[in-house]
Amino acid sequence: METMVGNTRLSLIRGDITQQETEAIVNAANSSLLGGGGVDGAIHRAGGPQILEECTAIRARQGGCPTGEAVITTGGNLRAQHVIHTVGPIWAGGDKDEDRLLRNAYHSSLALAKDRGIRSLSFPSVSTGAYRFPISRAARIALSTVREFLREHEFEEVRFVLFSESDLGSYEKAWDQLAAAGEK
């Protein structure tokens, strides 16, 4: 699916985030910034040791990355020039401020990209793997946060790269729900 939000192309695709050719890709990182499983592990493996070295330096300076915040490194061996590492919340039933923290993770990533002059970026579905955030809820938060940001700031493209057909379907359904509610 592809649509325009202002002058920015918003795309939902099924694919591998490590293969994207946008200027930046977003990593669903953990607060240690030292790699892990899922998207985080895949990005570190594909990007090579340079990403881990830069994450280690960030960790030494500031002690990691708090939930809802974002930091940036180069892309190492990736096609993307940069990796924006953001930490989403671990799902704890919805009563531990998870929605706000997830919204902040997307907003922080977009703000960092904008500050660095990045014109195109690709997001995974943050927090919906090992962190167990319900994907339908996460998709609505992600898409509404990005849409709101794009109303005030312009990129060439913001892309959501979903790993499975099921995840892609959840994001497409969330987008349709936003449209039906007049929020698109």
C-alpha cells in the first residue's frame, strides 16, 4: 500500500528491513544498544561490527537508550546510510504507559531523522515481537504518530517494512480504520 501524507509518500510493504535502501532504517533496539534478537539482531548481523562499535560508544557516553528515545549510528554494511535505534516498551498489559512510550519511540525516531536531514526512512513494527505489544494496537499508534508528524514535517518517504503477511495485514487494517474514522 502506498499513499501520500502531505508531500510525503507513506508505504506499507512486506520485506526485510536490512535490505531497504532508504537513507535510514529504524532498529527496534533494546536499551543496552548491544544487539539482541529479532529486528535488532538482524540489523547488527547485516550491518557488521561498526554498528556495535558505535552503539558501545553511545552506551559509554550516556548509558544506553531509555524507552521511548532514539539514537543514531551509521549503517555499517547496510544499504541504508544510518540506523536509528529506538527502544519501544515491553507490553505489560497496557497499564504501564506502554501506548505513550511507543508513540514516543516513533516520534523520537522521526525527530532525529528530521534533525539530521534524512529524507527517507524505514520502520519495522516496534515492540510487537519479543516485547509482545499487540500488533493491531501498535499499528494504529505507529501510523497515527507518523501521520501527525508528517502534517508538520516533510520527508520524501516513510516506509513501514513488515516481516510477515499477517503483520502487513494488521498495518493495512489499522490504516483503513484511521481513514474510516477520518484520521488519515
